[in-house]
Amino acid sequence: MAVEPGHGGRVAGQDRHFLDHAAKVKLVPDLVWYRNGRPVAVADVKYRAEKPDGYPNADLYQMLAYCVALRLPRGHLIYARGSAEPARHVIREAGTEILTHVLDLGVPPADLLAQVSQLADLVGEALPTVRELPAADQVAASRCM
């Protein structure tokens, strides 16, 4: 993945997690970034443009569920180029931040790779440092694979 060489850790695609303790509500985010075995970032890629009046509420609800289940303060929704600008949503009472990003898929491959690299840098700059992370065994109970 593009994020690993510059920012460390491991990025896994389609890792399975659960929203509930009974492991009945499965969550499968597109990308989860791990450091020291602990999730530090989550992203979901939407291979469609946002709807004409903005980002779909269901996408925001889904990302909020990912952030809650992974105990993350922010999540990232990545869309194909649409009419809306990137946005920042801070969830009332929770403080969880959901950032929406857009990629222009109509550009030459080198330009698209540059957009992805810039996005990886943006996400990587907001990650906690290794010292701030609890050991993997402290969060193992919340992660089911």
C-alpha cells in the first residue's frame, strides 16, 4: 500500500470486524491501517460520485460505525470525483470526525497516483505516534478476524 513506506505500520484491506460484542453485526471497511497491531486509521472507498446534493448519509453512518468499533477518533470516506468539495463532519456528542475526500479518476494514471499519495500523507500526518498506542493485547478483544 502507498502509506506503508512513508508512514510505517501495515494496511489491510477488507479486514473483518464486528460492531457488537456478540459478533453478529459484521463490519468490513475497505482499508484499516495498523501500528503495533492496533487500528490507527480507517477508510472506505466509494467507487461512485456522491449524490447531487452531497455525500450520502448512509456512508457517514457506516463510517461512524467503523470508528466506534475500532475506537478511532476519525474516519475517511473516499469518493470518485463529484460535484461536492471535500468535507469534515464532526459528530455531535461523540466528537468523532469523518473526513470526505474526492479523487479525480479521469486524470492520467501518474496524476491519480499522486492524488493517492497526497491522501496517504494527509491521513498519515494525523496518526498517533507509536508511544501513544496501547499494546496490541489491550485491544485484541475488540478485533475479530
